[in-house]
Amino acid sequence: MNKPAAFIMLCFTLFVVGFATWQFYLGNLAGAMSTLPFLAIVYLFMVNRRTKG
């Protein structure tokens, strides 16, 4: 993975985790749990990249 793609992936992941933390702080469990599919997609994308290269 090249550096710009890794930077974008890192920023997206940090944004999603920050949003989930903010929603937990506000007491919105549904809003916080709605971010889990995005984190699962990022995880699967990274695992797929690691096994190929």
C-alpha cells in the first residue's frame, strides 16, 4: 500500500473511532454501534492486503 492510501485509511479509521467514542459519551449506543460495519470493512481490507503482499 502506498503512503497516500495508508494516510487516508488511517484518517478514516481515526474519524470512525472518534465518532463512536463521541456517540458513546453522548449516550447514543445505536449511533456508536453503527460504526462497526465500517471498522469491519477496514479490517477485512487490511487483512486482504497483508495476505497478498
